[in-house]
Amino acid sequence: SSSLLLPGLATRARMQDAGKPKRASVASHGAQSSAQTAMSYRYKAQQSVAFDYMSWRNDMTRRDVLRQVIKKRATDARGCMTLPVSIGFFVLYALVLRLHEDITNVFLLESAVTLSLEESLAEVETIDDVWTWLHGSFVDQFFIQEDMYGDPLPPEDWSRVLIYNQVQGSVVITLSRDIAAPTDWAADIPEPYDNFTAQMLEENEGFVPDRTYSTGRRLNFMRPELINHLPSNAPGLTRQYEYTLYPSWPVEDIRKRLKFLEARNWLDQDTNQISIQTLLLNAELGRPRLEQVLIVLSLSRGGGIYYRISMESLFLETFPKPIFVSAGADLLWVLMLIGNTFSIINRLWKATLEQEIVAHIKNLARLLEWMIILGGWLNVAGFIVLNMRLMGEVKLRLEDLLSAGQEQAQEAAATLLLAADDMIFVMGYFRVFFAWYNLVLMFRFFLAFRAQPRLAVVTNTLQATSVDLLHFLIVFLPTFIAYVISGNLLFGRRLEEFSTLQASVGTCFRVVVENEFEWEILSQEHFFTTAVWVWSLLLLVVLIMLNMVLAIILDIYNEVRQRVDSADSVFLFLAQMGKRIWHMRKWVQDEEIDAILAEMDGTCTITREELQEMMPHMTPTQAAMLFGASRNHMAFQLKQEMHRATFLKIAASIKLSVDKVNDAILDLETASQKATLDAQVAAGSRAVHTEETKDGYATHGSGGVSSSNISTKRGAAIRPCRLTGTSRPFPGMPKAPGGFLPPLLPPHQASNEVPDRNAKDRPAWLRDLDNALDKQTQGMAAIQNQLQELQWMWHITQQWSRLDDPQNCAPVASMVAAPVSEEYRPREAKNGYHIL
């Protein structure tokens, strides 16, 4: 029960301290700092005691806490409403990509073709192996003119790869040679020539540099980290020679042409690369598509041939079936993009009107929103370019090829390859852009998660650990790079995984993260050196440094988690939103409640009944939600204050405040006793013999004894005076039980016994003191009644000043002029809203 009075006492002490004159010239800076610290802990003690009492009640809360809860709920609601928008925008974008890219069917097609080519290229190591592969597996896979039983196929079914994919246009073999290599390297063929050989020599195809070589694409081959270490086909450094094979030719003619190239040493030691490019038409798997197949063979100057197979799908239809699903997803996503665009432009316009454009631009969240909007419209532009312009060009060239005759087929095939190259070039960049834009949308979730406290734990943890992780990287990177370089030096000569610095970085990172490595292969050459390298990497980097990262994150996560109210969960928010939607018609807006609470000047607490009296149309569900949220807020704030660092300081502040009150009561009792005895001596009353009272007071007197003979033992146990009737510790709090104030002494010294005021053994001075206290109580009640009337008059004046229409002033004036009846003049404190 002592918690009821302490807030009032702490407030009174704070007001007294604030009213004292400042002596800046005398007090030092340290004394001022100590006084401010003591004042802050005194305020914390007051707030903690009040919160502790009100957190156990469901029908009462503080007005300021209720306003904080209302503002916080409004902010969280606005922030959480962006979360479904972000989720919908991301899900629709992922669905659009999934439908248009058709990744699963693309994998089924490309993996089958790639696997069949890799099996035939696995044994290619020399130029002779290349010619063997061209004469054998290459022709057998791309120029099939017989079925599986050896029967000839009709010309329209020629060149089917894996049954369902048919070669369209031509197969172009491109030879890349150093620019410094001789251009007349072709060997002579002895005479006599047959007609076919004479025709081939006259055409001289494959031995004339190609002037139409495109400089816009750079072919990728082998592992990416080895590209710069193998012979290049870059323009300006090499010459390109093309030889074209057509699927409409008989397979015997194709083999003869390849034999002719081999006889003239088309491939020699100056060859850098051989690339084979063709288009496959597949209309059986999902949407009709053209599949570009690119096989690159690179001849290393260190010996050996490296190959790389690249495939790209070119869809010939924009929307997959059913069309309304894909087109509907596209339309919904574009509509959401338009809505987000108008929203961010509206916020920019408001910031411009409020002259906060600089702060708006500097906000990282706003910059991310602008990136998402601009990226979204770039997606729309890419979709239009790919599907309306480039796809239309490819479809037109394919139709020309299918309808062309024998003479026009070669030219139509060349234009189809060029159109497909253009589309693949643009689509490759846009596919990478689509993937990165999908990752950018992920960061929008972090912004939406900040509005919900429980979801913001992860984002706040990442934000708080960023500085520590940055300092950790300063220590980690030199250590990791040292192992990368040493691994490249130790194993790079014989292992492809360590042959370059880029490959060594990837391999070391895999060892650190996955803890997987080929011990038998690593330790083949130097066992003890490999053991020291591997074990030190595992001990220093894996076991120590990576666990330090986890320790940093978990430590800060625990701190962030403790600062979050466990009651603020997503499920509670959804439940509250459901109740709000269910009671939509009678739901009072948060702004209206906050406006009414702001007008309640002088009122520090409010009950549920008082709130519903002010707003009768408020549902009990909403009132229960508000007071429940306030109770949880006060309990959480109390938990934050009552931690190990401040608990003892707050307890000491409470103890000092209670000691000051006890000292003040003791001084009052001593002064009252002196005044009573002085009056008795002056009136010539009888002598008062020394008597030890039960309360610990010693009274000395005789006929000529003065008040100076009074001795009171300082610090003795004093039984607090009891008040009859009912009283309140401070306005707004409930009545104290029993009709008396709680004791202000330690529990072992205080007594709960109510003394009998009519007892015969009570001293005369004690009866006089009781009468004086009764008069004082009546005087305080009268003062309180006058203060209530002044508060009433002030409230009416405020209401009068807010009325713009003079006609509305008459009711208020009549209320002011009318006498206040006893019904509106209660003994206990009531606020102006009840009376109004």
C-alpha cells in the first residue's frame, strides 16, 4: 500500500527542488551532475511505483501512457499495412518471372542436350580428337537422316536432335586464329580434283576472314576464372573464319566437306578457338521455343583442349497457357507498380511543400523505394523490348526461313542467326537484372519489418552488429587472404581448384563454410605442409573466428530482444485488426481518442468507466484492448527499469524519500508537543509528570517546567496518525482501504492497530493533538473543495473560448451562473469531464 503515496511524494519533492534558487556560482559541475542523477532516479522511482500498481489493474491507467499506446498503435498499424503490400508485390513479381522464364522446362531441355554433348566431348584432347569428334559424334547428333531402325527419314524430319529438337537454318563453325598467324596456312590438295573438290577450292569457304564478325559479345568458355589465361577470340587480336553446314544437305556431302577442311589443315597450332553455333526448334515442351546451342573448344598453349557448352532459350510466345493466369499476374503487378509510383510521388510532393525535400532525399528508405520503382519500370520496358520487338523479329525471320526455297534458305538462315544473337544479347543482361531486382525487393521487407517490434528484432540486430562486424572483417580479411595465397602457392600447380587466385578464394571459402575438402588429393605431394595448412585454417578461421561472429550476433540479439515487448506479436496484431474490422461501424478512431485525452488537463489517471462515459459509443472490446495494451506497456517499461544496474539505485531513492517523510513527521510531532506544553505552562496548569508513552515519546513537566525540558528521541519508532473517513493518496487513485493513509515506516516498526480515541488512559496532550488534526483535516477538505470549484470554472472558461458561434455561449454562461449543487460537489476528487 505504500506504493500509492510514493508517486505523490516524489512529485512534491521534485517540485520543491525545482522551486529552489540556483547557485551556479557556488555549486560545482560535479554537484550539479549528482543532483541531476538523483533527480532522474527519483523520477524513475516514482514512475516505477506507479506502473507497478497500475499494471495489475485492468480498469485504470495513466493518461500519458494511454496516449503513447494510441500513437504507437497508429504508427504500427500504418507500418504493418505496408507489409502485405510488399509481400504481394514480391510474390506477384516472382510469379511473373516463374511463368515467363519457364525454368523447369528449360532445364529439362538444356540438361538433356548438354549431357549428350559432354559425353562425346569428354575424350577430346588433341586436334586429331577434334576431327574425330566432328566426323563422328557431331555429325551423328546434329545431322540425323535415318531413324533408329536405319530407315531413311523424309527431308522435313532431318536433323532432329534427341527426337524432339530440330536444327533450324544452319550450323556455323567459327575458327579463331591469332592476328599475327599467317593467312595462307591452307595445305594444297594434289591433283587431279573431282568435281566436288574443285567446287570447294573455288569457293574457298572457311579460309577467308569473316568481315561480319560481331564485336558485341564475348564468348565464355571453360571455368570463368580461367578465361583470362586461355587463348582469346577478342576482336582486334584474332581473325575469324566461318564455315556453314546446312541440315538440308545429305549427310554424305557434310562428311566430305569436313574431310576437305581436314585435308587443308583448317585446324593447326595457331588455332585459338573453335565455336559451333546452331538453333534448335522445340514445340513439344511447353511454349514453342528456339534453343541456341553454342559449343566452344579452346586450345590451350600449355596443351589440352577445354570445352564449354552454352544454351539459351528464345520463346516464340509471350504468355504461357493458360494465358489469363500469366496475363492477369502481369496486369496486377503493373497496377501495384503504378500505385506505388503515385504513392512515392505524392510523398515527394508533400516533402517539397513542407520544405523537407533534403531530408526526404537523404532518407535511405526513400532511396530504396525510388530504386524499386525505377527498377520496376525498367522491367516493364525490358518486357516490351524483348517480347514485342526482338521476339517479333525472330518470329518473322523464322517464318521467312520455313517459307523460303532452296536458294533463299541460306540467306534466311543467316538473318535468323543474327536476329537470335541480338535477342540473346539483350535477354542475357535482362535476365541478370531480373535476378538482382528480385534481391532488391528482399530489402523492402526489412523496411516493412521495422514497423512490427517482434519482426524488427532481426533487422535491428543486423543494424546493431554492422559496426562490430566491420571491425571483425578488418581482422578476418588479412587472415583469410593469407590462406588464399598460400593455398594457391601450395596446390595451384596441380589442382584446378587452386590454379588461380579467384579459384583459390572460392575453394578456401568452401572449406571455411562447408568444412569439406579432399584430403587425399591435397596431401599427395607434401603431407606435413598440407596438414599444417589445413589444421591451422580449421582452428584459426573455422573454430575461432567464425564462432566469434556467432557470439557477436547472438550477444547483440539478446540485448535487442530484451528491449522488445513480448506482447507485441504479429498474431496479436492480426487478432486486433480482425476485431477492428468486426466492430468497424462503432470503432472510435485513434485520433479522436487522442484529441479527447489531450484536453483532459490536470488529470493524470483515467478509468475505463470514465473513458466510456466520455465516449458512450465506444465498444467494450475497444476499451478492453486499449487498457490491456496500456497495462502491458507499463509492465514492460517497469521491467526495463527494474534491471540489475538501476534496481538498487531506485530502491535507495525510495528509501531516502521515505526517510525524509519520517523526519518531517517527527519534526511536526515535536513542534506540536512543544506548543501544547507551552500553552499548559502559560495557563498555570498542573504539573505534568514524566511518562514514557507507548509511541516512544518522553514528556517532562512540572509546575514551572518550560518547553525546553522536552526531549524527544530522534529516530524513535513513531506510530503514524490515522485519519477517519475516506481519503485518496493523490487525485485519480482509488480510496485507501480502511479510511486511513498507509504507514510511512518500515513494516517491523509500523503497527496496524487503530488506537481508541475515547480511551481514558490517553494523555490530554494526545487528545488535543487529535482535535487539532481533525480541524486540519476539515480545513484541507474545504481547500480541496475550493480547488475543485476553481478547476470547474477554469474548464467552463476553456470550453467558452472554443465556441465560435455566440449563440452557443448561452448554455455555457448559464452553467457558469448556476450554483453548483451538492451532487456535483463530492468530497473526493473528480475531473471536469464527469461534471460536464
